[in-house]
Amino acid sequence: MNVAFFIGHHKTGSTALQTYLASQYLTLLQAGILYPAVESKGLAHNLNTVLKGSIPAQFSDLNIREPHNALAFGLMSEGLESDVPNWHKNLPSSFQMLQAIDEQMNALAPRHTILCSEVMSRFSEQGWPKIMPRIQARFAKHDCTIVLNLRRIDAYIASWHLQQLKFGFANTPLRAGAQSRYFNTAHFQYDQIVSRWTSTLPAARMIVRNYTDVLTAGGSVVDFFAQSKIDHIPIEPLIRHNPSVPYAMAEIMRLANLTIPKHFAAMLAYILAASQRVDFPPDSEVELFGEQNRRALLEAFRPIHQNLSQSTGLAEFFPDLAEVAVCRPLPELAAAARALQALRHDAVENAPNAVVRDFLLGLVLGS
């Protein structure tokens, strides 16, 4: 049986792909393509979808939309003795989740099974000796394809660091050197992701894609089906499934998480909505790192890039890697000051509550 893994990376279209796979469950199943559930809610949802021929209202539940993230977190929680995030609730053991996948594959006998989880890229971290043998035991007998999308390191670190603002964190800014916290993780060790997955499933076809090429090809959904050679023509909704906090508003959101943490969800919803209404500097003009941090980032990443290029058979996996050291024209705090001015005017009428409005009106940006 053919099994296609999409293992991320984070911020490379995984949410769009998961949304497509879950929303098209029945259409895909009828074409011989299985996107398996891992727990009772997902199984019940899929059965309901088959019986009614449409997606029920609870589709937004992350156990349903992103079942293999739930599996990945379950494996890591047992392998590393860490907690499963609270957005994946009431999960069975990882053994039961893996067994549920096996049972669906055996019962439905699809031509292709798709496992899609950006969290699986993190199996290459310190828990891999406990996790990867379990992946090997379950899937090595199948004809496997592994697809990994990678962004240039500065764009990725910026995107991932800001993504954490959406979970209520108030991490040290990148301009203060926060990129170094990622150096020993799968967020930076791209070559280790490749080597540990290929050593786990040595017979698998490993496909590593530059995210720039993914976008040129039509996005993560279209590119995944093309790269995995699954003969299905996807229809991808032309919407962003996981919008980021704009670079110019990142410091504002960080300070909100720090100052009014009980209102971070309302603040986040407001920031994302307001970014569609107000004028602010585009991400391409905003500098989050600073010159010294960019140089350090590039030098730390060079040996990883060399290994990545060798393992993929390319002279330069990221042909524009030198651009990592090039600063954007507008420093983050200057961009934040311009964004804050626009948000203050907007918040008078559109802030979700008085706390958010007063925070914006009284905010003083530091250095």
C-alpha cells in the first residue's frame, strides 16, 4: 500500500493541506485516498460525513482537521514525557492511535493513505530514539513517500517566532537575539530532519522542497499531490488558513500578551482583522533581526545548509541563502510605531472591548 507522509515544516502550508484533506474526506475516499482519523471523535465525524455526504459543523475541531498532529503530539508526550497541547483533547494512547490508522487501512484498502503533520518534523529532536522505531515498525512494510517543505531560515524563524504570539506567548524579540533558542531544535536543524527520517524509512522516496518552489507550483495542496504522485486533482480554496501576525504589529501583540494576557484571544482576533483594514508597512520592508543577528544566523546555518544541499543532491538548496544577511529597510520598532498609530484610530470604533482599546491608546513602545 502507498503511504504518503507530509511532515511539514511548520509555516509551509500544512494547515491548508490539512484543511483540504479533512474537508474533502469523502471525495478523496471515493477516489481511493484515505486521510485516517486517530480517535473516536474523528472516526465518528468521518462516518457522519459518509452517511450525510457533507462535512458536519464540528469540522473545525483540531482532532478532526489535524488528526496526525494529535498523533505526533501523543508520540512525543510519551517519548519525551511532555504534555499534549490543550487544543488536542481526550486523546487515546499513541498505540491506540497508530492501531486506529492500521485498522482503517486494512478495512478500507485505499490506494493511498496520507498522514499529514508538521509536528512530525520534530521527531528528529531528542526523543527520536523512542519515536522513530515505532514509525518504522508500523510503516516500513509499505511503499512510502515523505514530503518535507523548507523555508529559508530567516523567513522561517521569523514566521515561527511570530506564530507563538498566536498562542499567547510573549517571547524575547528576535532583535534581542532570540533566534539562538532554536539552534538545537528541528526549527533550525533541517539536515537532521532529513537524515533521521531517511534512516527510519530507508526505502521511502524522500522529497525535500524549497517553499519558494512550492508557492510557484500553486501552493502546498497542489504541490503535495504532484510530488507524492497521487493521481488526484485538488481544488484548493483561495484563502489563507493560518494567517500570521504582521511583522509591523508583532511587538504590539507581544506587549499585549505580556500586559493583558487574559485578553490575548480578543487582541489577536482584532489584530488579524484590523490588518485587513489599516495601512501598515508590509513584511518585506520590516527588519526583525538586526544586522548582527542576521550575520550570526547565516553563519550558524551554513554547515546545516551544506549538509542539506548534499543530501538532496543540489549545489545550493537555497540559492538565495546569502540574502539571510541582508537587512530590510525599516527597523521593527519604527514599523510598530507606524502600525500603532493606525491601530489607535481604528480601535476607537472597532476594538472588541475597552481593555484592548485602552491598551492600544496608552501603549508606549520601548527600545
